[in-house]
Amino acid sequence: MHQRSRRSHTPLVTINCAGIPDTLLESAVFGHVKGSFTGAYRDRLGLLEMAHQGTIFLDEIGEMSLRMQALLLRFLENGEIQRVGADRVQSRVDVRVIAATNRNLLDRIASKDFREDLYYRLNVIHITIPPLRARREDIPVFIEYFLRTYAERHGVRPPEVAPDALAHLIAYDWPGNVREVKNVAERLIVRSRTGLITMIDLPSEIQQWGRSLPTVAAVTGTSIADELYDRLVNDRESFWSVIYPAFMSRDLTRADLRAVLRRGLQQTGGNYKVLVQLFNMPQTDYKRFLNFLRKHECHVPFQRFRTARPADEAHASAEDM
């Protein structure tokens, strides 16, 4: 955001609020004057002054103490800097503040651990970054990037990832998000002895993760497509976590996938955009979803599902594919 903004030529200053003791955080952010505490041998600028006309990124702001929250709120209201130990305001600065946290701040407000007025002062533009398990289509991109990065760092050729191994990596929930992907990628590079990463190379927790495809179909007489469709529609699981990894590992055939799509299109009257919602994907995945189907020759024509509906209803909801 900083690099693509009008402030890109100005400083970007970052600080982890959880990584600095509260007694030192005020000095780090606002600066201090000589003699204000033991070890303060000279005046020192704070990070806010260093970021003048630029951007400051406050990571883990949910860990900030109530006292620091009050000081930050005062700064956000007037832009004035009063260093630790000073008896007057030293300067006014123009800084864009970006804050991040993995905490639920509304819960922190309810427990009186976070100031409500600071929350609403910061919450001008709220960007929620979903966990990696909610955007599984990004997992192969991260894996490829980090494998290439660590291969260069260790002076080896980037390895290929076998389809079944990739499917397990996609199906895994990655509780540690991108940090965990980085660690796994480096581990795979360090341990790799060939140019191909297979199932046996994956950490045990990834090998054992997730549910296999339904096995009750053979007993109940229902099809795999019926079982998967039920997981999508009734259990509210995502297409990317149920269908995609199974298809990429070849546990699901094109015919099975087309059968799931036909059931969905029958439900949505041939509307692929509504199908994206039915299969629990964000609307922004519409083009990615269609590209995936066409790439693997699984796209099902929608026209006959439209004609099966009353003419006026079909016309009202018709959208060009």
C-alpha cells in the first residue's frame, strides 16, 4: 500500500507493538528528551517523527496497553508529538497510520482491554485478510514462490511438486498461515534429495490432514457427486477445500466434477455466478472458477438448465457467460 501510494517516496516505518516492553514502547513511538530516564543521554526522535509525511505500520496493535492506546489516540486527534520527559509539544507531524492485529478488537473492547474510541478512530478503512484456508487457490502460488526463494538461498534447483503432494498441501488448513508455508517450504528444500517433492517428503501433520473422499457411497448407493454436493450445499464447505484438492490429486474424475456442476446448475437455473455463491466461494472467484473449469475441460454448458425454467424467470436472471 505504501509503495503504490503518493507517499511511496517518503519513509515507511514499522514497529511490532508486542515485541517491545510497554515501558520502552512510548519512547520508541514518541521519542524522548535527554535525562528523561536512566540511559537517556541525548534527545531522540520517535518513530512517528521519523515517518513524517510517510507511513507508520503498527503491527499487533491489539497488544498495546491502555495507557499507550490513550497516547496514540491523542496523537491521532491532533498530530502533536510530545516526547517522553518533555514539558511541551515538540512538533506536529503528518503520518499515515496503518495498524494490524490478529485479535478480534470488538471482543477486546467488550473485555475492556481495548479502547472503543481508538478502535473507531483507526477503523477508517478496514481490510480483512482471510486465513489461508479460506483462499486455498493462493496456496500453490505461495508454495511455488517460497520453494524458489529458499532454493536460491541454499544454492539448489527449485524442485517440482508431485500432484498428490500438492493436493495435500492445498487441503491442509495451515493454522500458521503464510509463516507456516514459509517454514514448510524451507524444510522441504533442506531435506530434498531429488528434484521432485512427493508425499513421503511432506511433514506428517500434512500427510495425515483432512478427510478422504466419501466412502459411504458404496454402502448407501449414492454417488460421490451426491456426497460432495451435500458437503458443499448442506455442510457449507468451500469448492476450493472439497472439490479442488480431490480433483488435483486425481481422486475425483472429470465426470464426477461435471456431475457436481450439473446438480449445482440445476439448482441455480444455469447461473454460474449464483453457483459460485452456492459452492461457498467469494464473488471475486467467479472468473478464477470458470478459468479452472475450462482449463481442465470440465465446464458444463448452462443453456439447457436455463430453458428448464419458466421463460420470464429465466429471462430475468439471465447473464451472459
